[in-house]
Amino acid sequence: MFIFADMIDVRSDTVTLPSAEMMTAMFNAKVGDDVFGEDPSVNKLEQYAANLFEMEAALFCASGTMSNQIAIKVHTQPGDEIICHHLSHIYQYEGGGIAFNSGCSVKLLNGNYGIVSASDVEEAINPSDIHKAQSRLVCLENTTNRGGGACYTIEQIAAIQQVCEQHQLLLHLDGARLFNALVANGETPAAYGKLFNSISICLSKSLGAPVGSILLGSTTFIAKARRIRKIFGGGMRQAGYLAAAGLYALQHNVERLTTDHHHAQLIASALLNSKFVQKLLPVTTNIVIFEVAEPFSAKEIVEAFKKNNIYVMQMTKNQIRFVLHLNISIQMVETIIQTIKSI
Ligand SMILES: *Cc1c(COP(=O)(O)O)cnc(C)c1O
């Protein structure tokens, strides 16, 4: 499958390739024009996801960025303010889309490992004052990418949801890796469905589909989201070939995420004993992030791994990230550990 058969690519869980079984599901998909609402495979995936989360409706989108940006657009008016963590994907990695697409400002929160608390959220809400932007939407990320794959507890989220309800704010979840959190904490999608006005999940990360994301919400919300998706150029035609991969991923690749989490723990243990590592973030899911200790530089460590055919990501000036996924075997993890010991 790999172009470079011996390449160990842990830069991201987006590098996963579809399995033979997934490609068979894609090849056999029944398709139609999804802009006409006539693609049976897309409709099936959307219905399946909505049922799973016990939410009214779902929309298949081209990417996680697209589903987040559609949600923000539907929930807000220009001039509104969004409350989120300063490391969140919607703020850091979506090209300024909050301003570009929705004309909104942001109130950025601190908090350990990308996690915000109910009291942080409450304090960030603007008073009803004509000088202030109208606080409208709270966006959480679970698991947190820059926070090292950290998860919220459902109680933390329920407390934030209460604050939102009291202050008539809407609540969106960037759940690009939500299934990693669900598997790690033994929680159900339905428990999340009850707490959020909208949820975005990625099929193309460690669930292993080549393309796609799902946006979930009420029937009214998804009707508006479908219109915005079209405006954003995301109305796809015979998208059922992609939706079939997404459905296969949801049905076959969720429980196995525990394997990736175990692999992440093994790598974290090896890193803890190593002289080029400091400030390893707590590892709870499939992401491992650490700071490179002096006199080593992150660039130099990335190169050292590369010499052993291991591709890791430099995240910031001195942080390196590993992300585990379904194309990384235990043998590859052992090679990574041997390499860590040799640097
Ligand atoms: C990957 C990711 C997204 C969406 O990314 P796309 O590449 O657009 O699918 C959104 N949020 C988080 C936290 C992510 O890690």
C-alpha cells in the first residue's frame, strides 16, 4: 500500500490509507447526485451518524475545516463573538475562516492542554453593552490537538453546556478526534449528542477514510448547513463513493482506536527515559507531544528520526508530535522505540 514500503509516518493520523476492505465498500457503493439529495450512500451515512449520536440530522462534508466553518456560519451573524481556547483548531488552523467566512471576533481562553472550564467560559461572556461584541457561540475541541490529545470529561462539558444555556449561547464541538475520546473514556456518541447544538467529526483521521467529515445537529440547523455547504462550494455529486468509506470507517475502525492509544503509551514511556525530551504532555489518546531539551533542537531530532525512515511532525519551535493510527503496526512502534533509544 505504501509508496515507501518501509516508511513509518506518524506525522499525523490524516496519512492513513484505505484498506482493501474499505476500497471494496467504496467500489460497490450505490451512488447518485447528492446535490439533488439522491445519493443513497451519502443518505445512509448521514442517517447512520445521526442515529449514532441521537441527533436529528447530519451532513457529509469535504473536510473537518469545512464542517466547523459551516457550523460557525450557521450559528452566528457578522459582529458576533466566539469563545474558544487559544490553541483550538478553528482559531489556529482554519486560515482565519472565523473572520473570513463569518465576520466574527474571538475571545480566546487559556486552560491546560486545550481544555477550558465552565467558569472560564462564564467569565468570557460579554455583558450586554453596546460597546461589546455579542457573545454567541462557544466552541470546544475534544480531543484537543495542540493539547496532546487530552479529553474532556462529560461532567466538564455538561457544566459548560449549563453556562451556555443560562446565557443563551450556542455550543459547538470540534470533534475531529471525538471517537478517540469516546473509546478512551468508555462514553457514547449519544451522551455528546445531548449536550451540543452541533458536532463535527472527522472520518479521515484515525478512522481511516480517505476524505470526509460529518456535521450533526437539529433538522433546522442541518437544512441551513446544507445551504452554506453549497455556497462554500462543498456540494458534491456522486459523493457516495466517499461516504461508503466513511460508513465503513464508523462501522469497523472505532473500537480498534484502543490499539493506537496503547501504542502512544509505549512511545511515551520510551520518550520519558530519553535525554532529548522534556515536558512530555500527558498521553491519554493517540497523540504524543513533547518539547525537545537543550542542547538538541527540534529540527535536528526530526532529521534523526527521518534517517531511520520515521516521519514525525515539528509542531512549534521546540515541540514534536507523534500521532498513532491504523497504518502503524506494533513492529513499527518497536522500531520507533529502538530509534528513540539510539538518539
Ligand atoms: C484535523 C482537524 C480538523 C479538521 O481538519 P481537516 O484537515 O480540514 O479535515 C479540525 N479540528 C481538529 C482538532 C483537527 O485536528
